[in-house]
Amino acid sequence: MSTPAVDLNSDLGEGFGIWRLGDDEALLDIVTSANVACGFHAGDPDILRRVCTRAAERGVVIGAQVSYRDLAGFGRRSIDVPAATLTNDVIYQIGALDAFARIAGSRVGYVKPHGALYNRIVHDEIQAAAVVDAVHTYDPSLPVLGLPGSVWLRLAAEAGLTTVGEAFADRGYTANATLVPRSQPGALVTDADAVAARVVRLVTDGVLEAVDGTAVSVQARSVCVHGDSPGAVVMAAAVRNALQDAGVAISPFAS
Amino acid sequence: MSTPAVDLNSDLGEGFGIWRLGDDEALLDIVTSANVACGFHAGDPDILRRVCTRAAERGVVIGAQVSYRDLAGFGRRSIDVPAATLTNDVIYQIGALDAFARIAGSRVGYVKPHGALYNRIVHDEIQAAAVVDAVHTYDPSLPVLGLPGSVWLRLAAEAGLTTVGEAFADRGYTANATLVPRSQPGALVTDADAVAARVVRLVTDGVLEAVDGTAVSVQARSVCVHGDSPGAVVMAAAVRNALQDAGVAISPFAS
Amino acid sequence: MSTPAVDLNSDLGEGFGIWRLGDDEALLDIVTSANVACGFHAGDPDILRRVCTRAAERGVVIGAQVSYRDLAGFGRRSIDVPAATLTNDVIYQIGALDAFARIAGSRVGYVKPHGALYNRIVHDEIQAAAVVDAVHTYDPSLPVLGLPGSVWLRLAAEAGLTTVGEAFADRGYTANATLVPRSQPGALVTDADAVAARVVRLVTDGVLEAVDGTAVSVQARSVCVHGDSPGAVVMAAAVRNALQDAGVAISPFAS
Amino acid sequence: MSTPAVDLNSDLGEGFGIWRLGDDEALLDIVTSANVACGFHAGDPDILRRVCTRAAERGVVIGAQVSYRDLAGFGRRSIDVPAATLTNDVIYQIGALDAFARIAGSRVGYVKPHGALYNRIVHDEIQAAAVVDAVHTYDPSLPVLGLPGSVWLRLAAEAGLTTVGEAFADRGYTANATLVPRSQPGALVTDADAVAARVVRLVTDGVLEAVDGTAVSVQARSVCVHGDSPGAVVMAAAVRNALQDAGVAISPFAS
């Protein structure tokens, strides 16, 4: 019988210029996969260099956290970008990040869309296909990370890409295994120990308790944790410690 | 006795979004090396994709025309960027362009700084070293293109990079083999036939006639031509035709 | 019996940095209202200064052509900007342009949204209300220009703003007085004389011939002409000349 | 005998999009003049709206903290902007901020350049004149704030503008009344009580103790305090309290 394994991923490098967001240093000691901003919603070249260097030093896999071109909106605003432009925007970002990953002795190991793009390609066939096209064109061996059941992962799989589903450590789930919208009660689980226990159960049993108490089946090779507040880092560390205590192997899905 | 050879280089991909500058299509049939804008002074991902694709189809070598981050100023304003940031800005640009070059079946074959950065590193040791560091870190086999006698080419050579000097087809030269400042008489040669004759003499004899009539020795493996006006394209074509008529091999310096 | 009157409006100042779009000089001799880009989709401060100065010299009324923040997409991509942010983005643009209008001895005389924002607030109540809020907050005496029948003009009128409907000189209309979509036959009228004749009939009789031959009633105090190609300028001039020959007064709707 | 009076100014609104910098709320209860970022080095329209609204509510005077166009460098990098462009960039920023100041019931009350521009126009005649031209063109009744003895204040005065010199609460001074460079010992005074005592002496006696112990005469109608760290806010509050305890009137220089 095999040891269960899970990857922990988090968004990193989300500052710009003088501005910082999140505690990259602390997270790099917790996660196994770093979703690194590529400059379109956050992340300037100095930041990309620093995060890639430190991720490589720690053996954390570097992922391209690609986004709409939207610094002012932090990539959180859906934009009707034509498909061909979206494809090229994504290729540009992966290429730029890959330069820093490679000079650090690593490489871009996967792609995870950010923010509004992440949410839109859960259902938007055209934009999802455009992002798939970008990854496939750049390097068809690159895995992609996203929401289980999304159009994005379905089209990626159809194109021959390796797909990886993720769960969210601190988000509430419905009985249908979808996320509780942020505007509704139960959208967030805020107690670090409760979050840690949920993630352990998810990884060992493949089950999350939904807001209505139902036990729902969720398959996720990766779990997303946050680091944009001191409390978030504490929670991420609690998740890691609980997994280790439960004998779960914490290992990246990509190499 | 060997056939003389020269490379013709020109700036391409210098539009942004809806805006266009120069006739990329016409130039790609004339030059052997394309200095492609990388997004910091001009060049969006759609443009990078298109220019790289068409350059690769024609066997034109793709160079990274790296710049200060300055869309509003088209990279023509000197900026006191700290050295480490400049290094990372250049790596970012090369990486982004390389993605498009590689998916087109080519690769970034050389680096040529643009505009104010080009001019500044003729003499600024710190910024020149920062750009050299970027190229050397990204790929020490990449040749660099620049002004003969510049700090930029000297430091690049000292770092072990292959350096290539260029001449300007339509610029006047002083008796010291420097360019006549644009504010002075004789800065520009505007007659296409005269320009073509000057380039042929430069390539076959290693000599240019200075504004004071002196014959000055100029060693240039590459000649820069322009394409930002209908007249410029006609001049570039005249240069190419005259070189071919003179039995000069027009071939890229990089591969 | 009164002389019929019409305003001619056109988009101006739509370059950025080194890039130009359209023939501002030619249009300023044709139109009575200039929709001036404010920096979010096009238009840098040098351009705003120049266009405002020349518009004021000629007595052309200056309008704020406000847009989504989207230089790379020229404001042609719909963006899900939150309402409060959209309101503030519009106020920022009007204020910036008004500075240049005032130092030229004029002032912003009206507001016309650009591109994707123009199209979205034809039907999107929330974004339309956000733009109305911006204009009303900045100066409730400012007229707004837009598509007859749009949510934008309806909400503006409800808020007490003066609303002005416009027609498009070179666009085909359906029998319902809506524009023929650009993807369908008859979307554009390309013959300058035909366009001129249509505009004269519109202004004098309040009627346009639809693509199916129906005579449709269209009320438009302003007609939009283009200047982004040599042919467009010729057409705009033809419209102006035909109106003058027909005894129509060409006069701005705002002051 | 009159009560001594001083203005306290600080930089506010220096976030962008999701990013924040400094504690605007705390500072608005301490200072009498707010140097508000206008969007070129920091400050998006939502931030401008919020800061202007709250400043107006508290009677804090709003100043335009104008900058080079440089979000990535936070306006801290000197840029060789042509004079005419710099003038227009400054007018654009003042106009945009003035819109928010006016809808909050206030107005832009003065202009203070930021960062690299502040430092450059201490000595650069051409750029200093360009900024003076901008202010004078926009509104010749606007006071300008800057370093005593700078070219900027000299040219502003020659142009007829009201000039206001400022001192820096936490910076060391040389015996010549210039700032100790940040790279040298004594550049910063870090003890809040010491800083407060220095400011009181400056305001009541017109004297600061230089790093070599000399008492130097400094005339400053305004004192700059910072708010970009918890310690900085504590220091700013200590300065205000000490001034009040000493019977100094804390009042804006502009209205």
C-alpha cells in the first residue's frame, strides 16, 4: 500500500516595484510548487529573479502564474481578449519566467492561470482553448494546474497535456464539490486547525465535508494555500505540519 | 581570396497594440538580421509572434532589441535604472522573445540594445556591465551587436561574449570614425544611391568617407538600415541591391 | 422655419508616444466636436496638449473620450471593472483632459465613451450607471454623447444630464434603426458620395435608408465621422461639403 | 509677538491597485498638507478619490505630488524626459488630481515633485523650468513646495509663483544646511523624541544642529514627515505632539 502524496501550491512573487504582497520567504519553506507571477498582473523582473532563485535553491517547482494584462486590477477583472492575443500573452509570460527559472538552474514546471483568467476558463471554451494552445505550443510536456471539472482541464487533457486538479485548503465546498461563492456563508474556513484537518482528510480519504455536512469526494493532487497575511502563513504551516504528522508525503506533481 | 560578407540589420516589430511603425514585411525581404522589439519600448506579444514567425520562414536571424521600460518614450529617454534591475529587465525581454523565436523554429540569435540604452552604454560602464551580465547569464554563446569602440562591446568581449560592430548606412561619420551628431550638418545621408555606394565601399574596402572628405577606416560586420518610412525601405533595398551587384555576400553574423 | 443643424464629431488624439493614428489636423478643419482620447486607451499628455490647443484655436468643442484602462487593446476589449473603479477611472480622465482644455482657453464640453465601453453601456446597466455617476459628479452640466436608445443615454437623462444621440455616417442601419453588425453585409457604406447623401437626408429629413431599403427614422443631433485613413478624411470632408451645399448649419451641440 | 507656525506635510496615496504603502489614515490625523500621488509613480483613481475625500473632511490641504511616469521604479529613477513632455506630464497629473480634490469640495492647493524628479530639479535648470512652466500654466496662484536653495524654488519664484521651503524631520543636515547623503553616517535621525525636539527647535528658533554639532540656520515653513512604517507614524505623531506642547501653531501654508 502506497503512502498518500500531495503537492502544496501557493501564489508567489505578487509584488511590483516598491510594493509587496505576501510572505514569499515563509511560503517557500512550506510549499512544493510556487505559482510565480509573470509581470502581467504582478511580478517585475527583479521579483521573478529572486523568487526563482530561492525556489530553485529549496527544490520548489516553479509554475507560471499567467494572467490577463492588468496591473491596475491585479488580474482580477475578466477581459474579453481575443483568443489569438490571449495565447500570445500567455506564451510571452511563460517565456519571460522561464528565463529566470533556467538561469536559477530550474525551469518552468507547470502553468496555472491567475485570478479572473482562472475563473473564466472554468467555463469559457474559447479562452480556455487559447490558454491550452499557448501551453501546448510552448512545451506540450508542461502540466497544467486548475479546478477539477473545469473546461480548462478538459480541453488541456484533450490536447494531450498532463492535467492536475487542485483543492483549496480554506474554501468551503458545496455538496456538488464546487466552491461556495465568496458572497455566501461558509465560503471560507478561517480556523487553521480546522483547515489542516480538512486537508488531511482530503488527502488521505479523498473526501471534504461540504457546508451542508455532506461528505463529498474531491480528487486533488495539489492543494492551494495562501500567504498574503500573517494568519495565512500560519495556516499554511499548520496544513503542512498536519500532513506530515499524518504520514502524508508532500511532494510536487511536476519536476 | 574570400568574398566579402556583410550582415544587414534593422529594427522590427516596433508597433504596439493598434499602432504600427515601419514596414516589417518589406524589411524581412531585405535584411539578414531582425532586431525585434521585446515589449519594453514597443512590441506586444502578437507582434513578437508575427515577426518571429515570418523571420524564421525567411531565414532572417532574430535578435533581441532590448530597451528601458518606457513605452511612452519609445525607449528614447535615458533612465537611471539600478544595475541589478537593468540586468533583470534585459533577461526578461530576451526570455519573452526567445519563446516566440523557438516556437517559430528559431531562437534569439543575438542581442542589440535599443535607443537611449544603446547610446548610454556606449560610455556608461555600470549600465553596460549590467547588460553584459544579462546576456552572459542568459546564454554566454549569444553574440552582441553594437557600436565599434563602445564600452558595451569592450566589456562584452572581456566577459567572453562574441561582439559584432555595426555601421550605419545613412549616417555621416567624423574623421575619427564617430557619428556626426544629429544636430549638426552632415548627420544624415539622404540620397539612396549615395548611401548604397557608401555601404559598398565600406564592405569592400573597409572605408567610409567622413563629412570632411577624409577616408576613415571602419570595421563593421553588420550594417544597420531603417524601414520606418517608404523612403527608408527604398534606401534599404538600394543598399541590398548594390551590395549584390558588387558581389558581396549578404549573410547574417549569427545563426 | 428654422435651418436644420448638425454637429460633426470624430475621435482625435488617438496616438501614444511615437505612434500616430488618424489625421488630427485634417479632421479639426472638418468637425465641430473632437472626442479627445484621455490617456487610458490612447493619448499621452503631449498629444492632449496639442489637440486641445488646436481645437480651441478653431472653435472645435473638446469632448472627453473616456475609456477602459487598456493601452494594449486600444480600449476595444470589454473589462469587468467594478462600478466604483470605473467611475473613478472616468473622473480621472475627464480631469486630466480638462486641464489641457482649460489652459487652451476652452474646457471639456461633453463626454463620449470609447470603444468597448461605448458598446457595453449600450446595454450594461451597472457600468452605464457608473459612467453617468462620474459625469454627474464631475460636472452635472456636461452633456453626454452616445447611441440613441442606449441604456447609457437613458440613465444619463434620468440623472438630469443633457443627452445627445449620434448617428454614424458610414454605418449601415437595420429597419429597427440599430447598426448592422460589422460581421454582416451592409455594415459599412464605403462610397464617399453615398455617405454624404445619406447624412444630408438624415439631417434634413430625419431618415436613413436601412439595408433592406426601408426608410427608418433616426434622430441624431450629431454625426460621427472617421479620420483614421486618407479615405476616411476624404469621406468626412465630403459629408461636410454636402451638408453645407444643402444649407445645413454645422454647429456643435455643446459650448 | 506672533506665535510660530509650521505646516506638516507627508506623502499619501502611494499605493496602486491591490498594493498599499504607508498608513494614509493615521497620517491624515497628523499632517496639515497631503502630498497626494497622481498616478505616475503611484496612486490609482480609487486611491486619489479616497485620499482626497478624507483629506477634505479633515481640512488637510491637498498637494499634487507629481512624478516621472515610472510605476515600476516608483518615480525614483531619473529620466531624461524632454522639457515639453515633462511640462505636459505634470499638467496631466495636476488636472487628474484636481478633479478628485474638487469633487471632495477642496482643490489642489500646491505642487510638490516626487522622488527622482524632486532631487533632479534641485540642480537641473531645464527640468526645473519645465515643472515651473507646468504649474504656472495650470494656475499661477498655486504655491510650490521644495528644498530651500534649490533651482526649482528659485525658478518658481522668478516666474512669480509662491515658494515654500521644507525641512526634513528625520534627516541629518551638514553645516552648510544641506542634507547628509543617505550613504553617510548621520543621514537619518531615528529616535522619535530626538526628531521631535529637533523640529521644535527648528520651528521656534530657525536652527537645526548639524552632524558636526554646528547650529545651522534653516528657514522652513513646512516640515516633511513619513508614514511608510509603524515607526514612522509614531515619529510623525511625536513631532506633532511636541510642537503642540511647545505652543507652535500647526497650520497649512496653502488654503
